[in-house]
Amino acid sequence: MIQQLENRKIVIAGGTSGIGLALATTLVQDKALVTVIGRDPAKIEKLKIDFPAINAIGLDARDRSALEDFFRKEKQIDHLVIALSGGKGGGMFNTLSLSDLREGFESKFWPHLNVLQAALPYMHPTGSITLITAISATAKLPGTAGLAAINGALELMVPILSRELAPLRINAVSPGVIDTPWWDFLPEAVKKETFTGFASKVAAGRVGRPEEVAETIRHLIVTEYINGVIIGCHGGLN
């Protein structure tokens, strides 16, 4: 039976932009009670203005004490989505800065686990957790060994945690190349060229939209018979 989302309490870590924000706006339309956390004060303030129905909290997921305080105040949560991302760890391995790779783990892998552990005492036992990883975990693309290590480590934990945490469900969504602000470090012309290059490698013939990944996450939240899996939303990039 599909679980209704109305009045369900959902927390999205990393929900101030991109996939996380697309999910938050989708779930608000389902009349869910949505709280997003993020560490960028400017994004938090903008979200409060643009989407007043979303409860936006400024919080750094690397701060375990602050996370524990936050979840203690939230009390019971029905669903948790961890959409934290990091920009470090990419590049050909022979020249890859291991300090950058370490920073990549510090900005994505460890914050995911921080949020997950801090939230567990407050999760509804029949609720769900969804991690957002990336296609780099499995695509075997040159220049992504470091990113594969970060995202692959998270994905390897999912089926094990599904048994440890049962009946609480845990899954992951693995997006491909998605047009989100993550790519804004590139000049617009370079980003467009990069997307065109990726589109030629994707069976769908284009890069993805954050709303498409959000719908995949929503499907995992409401479908109670999916547990311990990683679902790709990458248009056929492999």
C-alpha cells in the first residue's frame, strides 16, 4: 500500500538547492511537513522568502553536536533524505590531489553518516531514509576514481543497513549528470559544452533535470516494498 505523505514529517539534508530543493517543493505539494537543512545562510534566507511553506534551518551537517540538537527538537521523523554534495575528488588519478579527495570525503561521505546516525533515534520505525549518491560510483568514467570511492562507499553500506535498521527502510538514488547549481563552477559556455558532451553518451540524449531525480526519490519514500537498493536516475549513462 502506498503511504500517503500528507502531514508526514520529512527532513531533507542539503535541501536548499538542486535536487534537494526540487524534492522539497514536490513534497510540499503533497502536503508533507518539510524541513530542509543547509549551511549556506544566503540560500536559507532565499528559500524562506521563495518557499515559505518549507521550514528552512541553517545547519552544518559536519557539526555532530548541532545535528543532535536539531533532531532532538524535531522529535519523531517519518522520512529522511540526505542530499548533501561535495565538489572535490574528481580528476585523473595520477595527478589527483589526495588532500582534495580527503576533502571530498569530508564534505560528502562523513556528513552523510553524521546526519544518518544523529537522526536514527528519532526515525519512525516504518519510515524511510534515502541517500543521494552519484553515477560515478559505477560508471567507470576516466577521471572519476575519487568520486567513485566516495559515492561507492555510501552505496556499499545501503544493503547492509537495510538489514541492520529494519523495519526502517534505507535506499539510495544514484543520479547521472543533472543540470543543477553543482555545475556553476564552470563558465556558462564551458558548462553548455560539457553538457553537450555528456548528452552524446547518455541513452536519453540529454542531461537530467533535478525534478526527475526528485520524483525518483519520492517513489522510494512512498513505496514501502523497496528496501536496500540503489536506483539509478541517469538516462542510461554507464
